[in-house]
Amino acid sequence: LSSTLRKVCVSTKSMKFEDLITEINGFGRFQKMILCISFVGRFTIPCHFLLSNFIAAVPSHHCDISFLDAEGIFGNLSREQKLTVSIPAQDDGTPASCHMFSYPQFHLLTNSSSSAELPVVQCQNGWEYDNSTFISTLATQWDLVCDNKGLNKAVTTIFFVGVMFGAAFFGGMSDRFGRKPMLLVSFISGMAFTLASIFSSSFIMFAVLRFFSGFTITGIVIVSTVLNVEWVDIQHRRLVCIIDSMAWAVGSTSLSLIAFCIRDWRWLTVAVTSPLLLSTILWWWVPESARWLIANGKAEKAHYYLHKCAVMNCKEEVISRIKPEALSIIVTDGGKKNYSYLDLVRTPKMRRLALLTGTIWFCVATMTYGISLNITGFGLNMYLTQFVYGAIEVPSKLMVYYLLEKIGRRKTEAGAQLLAGISLMINIFIPKDQWVGRTVVAVLGKGFAVAAFCTIVLYSSELYPTVLRQNGMGYNSFLGRLGVSVAPLVLLLDSFWGHFSQTILCSVALIASLVAWQLPETRDRCLPETIEDVEGENENE
């Protein structure tokens, strides 16, 4: 930490915690331990967030014609001939997915004329599915096709509605009861609800359990992000943010490989949930946030964790000179201990901050997941598309690490949003038969969207004060997950106009870029500890 920056922190008593963290090594073995434990839990999050790409996939299907085998008149017909007389052909020659002839059309065996004018009815005896790609999905389990095909998108929306409310819940509860206990709640309950969902006997039961899976599992992201930021010094915040977010890149890329190997939706769900068992065991080594403890008048406990940090980082002599009573003056809040989401809007600058960050989170989440959930829209194999979407996150986040230091948080966020919007705009004008070009542009757009998402997570955690940081992140994540919930519905709009979804996603990206320019820069600044710290800052600096 530079001498100038140290003077800035020391000059304000509410900022002295930054000096203390630096003195005991703000990125030593203790902080790396927290990062590694967090990495294991966060690995499973992108797997669950994108799981519906595979478990809700709809394989090729057509009306079930097995009943024809029971009638002697069809005994001498091959399977292809049975399909010809029973099911109308589509333009590409494949059997129609949702209709069958009202009665067998034997003349089609000798006359290849169009069957478009022949009377048809909806499938009467269920469907037959192509099992060459998937052994089992939600669609094959509960026939979520044809008139019920919207329920596949509903699965994604229901999950993210749960995530949305879970973000608000865990954000508030973590500020009230602490980071560590709520992290354990998220680990155990998320694992329990997810594993329970594989035993669902109906789609309604699965949808309910999937909602609670999203509700509980989101606490891992909310809590671990803030916990990691609160234990490191100013210099290493951006590094921690990038390392933390790499768990998302690893999980997203690994999902394509796991899904390629496991084609049954139940076992795939088990596979991507299993890391939470290890996370629950490792939780015993997770420390509580010393910042939160001090802000809530628990100086003795804060001193205990700071001492553990100093010992592990070989800086025990530093903490030995500081008494627990001295920690209580690091953060002062006028005696107020209980904060709620209402405190986000009580004062003018906090209110403005909440409006700006909330808008960005909603827009960037809608855009990012609008791209991520569209892995079959560009003509490539879905596993390959998922792999490329995950792999592009690595160079994207390395670019963010460089830019955060060189140009700051605000320019990185606004620039990434602008470039993502431009990529989406370009795809509107590329013909759909040029799938290679569309895929390349979409991957670039995904890379810029990921850069924007990665930046806003760190940016937001630095903008909100310690006493409201979890509430602030919970509120922002709530709006972000609202955007994610909307994303699958946005993709359905392509049925009205082929470029409808791309136009909407492009628009929200450009809006977010404009809003990001209104936020204050946080590069090389101490974290605000109280609401007064935020209200007293010059927002134009």
C-alpha cells in the first residue's frame, strides 16, 4: 500500500480497518484459504444457474404410433412407412412434432404428394422421443412439449424467481446474523432442496422444489462475495474479485463436460450439487467477517479472528499490540446497530446509489443470461456452445483484472456494457443461415457481458458501507435475479419476430452503459464503513 493511500486511510478514523488489514498482510495465507473454500462452493452455482439448458432440453419428438403395432393391417409396414401414413411431414422431411393424421393415409405410400391439406389432430397417445442425445429430461419425464412446451422455460424462470427472493433474504439475514452462519444455512438447505427435487413425482412438485433450490443456493454467492472482499486490503480487491469469479468460468465450462457425460437429468442434478457436501465440511474453517463484527459491537470476536489471521500470515506481533477495546473505535455508527433495506433509501446519496446500481444489475443480468440461455440458437452443438460460452469467460476476466487498475471501475463497467450492446446489435443484421458468424459475435458479446457482470459485483461491494453491504448486495442481487427471470421470457419473443430478443438485450446493455457513468469511482479507495461515509463523499470525485 502506497504511503499516500495509507495517509488517506489513517486520516479518517472510520477507515483505520484498512490499515490494520494491511499490517497483518491483506492477502496472505489466511485470505487465500478463504478464497479456496469459497471457490468450491461457488463452482456449483453456475452449474445450477445454467442447468436448465440441459435438464429442460426438448429432444426431437413425434406422436406415439406404437398403437399401430397392435393392428394386423400394419404388420407388414416398416417403421418409416408407419410414420408416413400416420404423421405429416415437415418442410425438412422430418415427422411433425405435435400432430398426426386423423386417420391413416395409406395412399401416401405410393403418392408422395403434399400432406399439408390432409386432416390432422393433436397427438392422441403421447409422444416418442429421440434418446440419442438425452436419456431423460424434464420434457420426456412429464411430456413438456407442444402445448406444454412453455413449461420448460417456466422451469428456468421459477428457479430464478427463487434466486431473486433468496438474494433479498440472505442479504438482510447476513447483515443481521453474520456472514458465516448464513453461509452454512445456504450450503445445507441448498443441497437438501436440490437433491429432494430429483425425487419429484410431478412437475408441480419439481417446480416448487426448484424454487426453493434457487432461494437457498443463492446465499452462497451473496455471502462469499462480500466475505472475500471484507478480508482483503485495497490493493488486492480486484485480484480477489477475479479469482472469485473464475469459479464461475470453471463451473460454466465444466457443466458442458459433465452434461456430455451424464445424459439423465436426475444424475446430472446430483453431480453438479455434490461439491456442496465438501463445502459444508470446509465451512468450519471459514472466519466471520471482522468488519461486520466490529460494526456490530463484537470487538472481542473480531479480535479473535484477526489474531487467527495474523498468526496464519506470520504477523502475530502486530495484533498482539492491539487490544479488543481499541477495535471498537474503528467503526462508529452513532449507536445504531440494526439496519434494514429501508436504510438504503433513507438518505439522498444512498438512495441514488441504490437506484443506479439496481438498474445496472437488472440490465446486465438480463443481457448476460439472455445470451447464456440461448445455446441452441446459433446452429452449433449445444455442448460445444456451452463450452465456448464458459471458456470465453477466462480471457474476459483477465481483461477485467487489467482494466480495473488501468482505467478504473466506472470506465470498465460502462465500456463492457457498450461493447456487449454493439455485439448484440451486429447480430441483428447477420443472416440466420450464417451461423458461424453469428456464433462468433455472440461469444464476443458473452465475453463483454461477463466482464460487465464481474465488474459490477466488485464495484457494488466497494460502493456500499460495511453496515449495509450485505443488504446492498442482497438488494442488487434481487434485481439482478429479476432480470435473469425475465431473460427466458425475452427469448420467447423471437416467435413474433426473429430479432426481437436481440433488440431488447441490446437496448438494456446500452442503458446500463449510460447509467454506469453516473457512479463514483472506487479505485484505490478505502471501503466505506458507515452510511455517514457515503453521505459525506464527494460523488464527483
